[in-house]
Amino acid sequence: MSNITQVVRTDKNMTTLKQGVIASGLDQVLTTSGPYTLFAPSDIAFRKLESGTLTNLLKPENKVQLTHLLQQHVVAGKVNFSALKDGQKLTTLHGKQLSVKVLDGKVSIDNATIQTQDIHASNGVIHSLDTVLAN
């Protein structure tokens, strides 16, 4: 089974995330044993960002900003979709508290809705989001 970095590198809906994970060096973390939960913004999510934001973040001089943004999408431990509960708080690798909301069978993380759930990897699980989590 592939690790989280390998899954991101091959998923056709995570090409933008792949660029960011590699540019930030987060790929090195997401290849370790973990386990981790990655709330992965899809390519559609990145297209919602203000024009020029992504291009700016991918510049080498903005690596720290990019790393902080992407770390806000990673939680230590494996949290499957069925384990997400309304009102639950999750702490990211960057130390941000994420809020889980469950309504009518849909789960959102800080107002980003989970689109694809439980993409399993050898070192954790990935849930695809429709929105990039804000700083």
C-alpha cells in the first residue's frame, strides 16, 4: 500500500496539492510512519483561492508560508470518516484547532466540505476537501 505522499503524487484530483507538498518539504513528513490524517484540498479547492495566491505561495521565498498553510491540513493520528463527530476538535501539525461539523450526512472541517472520504494509505488516511482551509 502507498504512503500519503505517494497517493497525493498519483491522484489526478490533487495535482496542485502535489506541487505544494513537494515545494514545502511536507512530502518528507508524509512518507514517515505517522499515522496522519490529511484533509487534502482538491484542485477545485485551490482554484477558489484569490488569483495569484497559489503562484505566490509556490515561490521559494514563501516556503514557510506554504508549509504553515499545508500543515493546517494534517492531523496526527488516523481519523476515518466514520469517526468524525459533530463538535469534535482536531489539532493540526501547525497547532491550529479544526472544528468538525456534521449536518445531514455531510461532514465539514472549518467550513470545507469533505468530498471524497477514507482514501487509505499505509501511514494514514486522506479526505478530499472542496476548499483550502484558511490561515
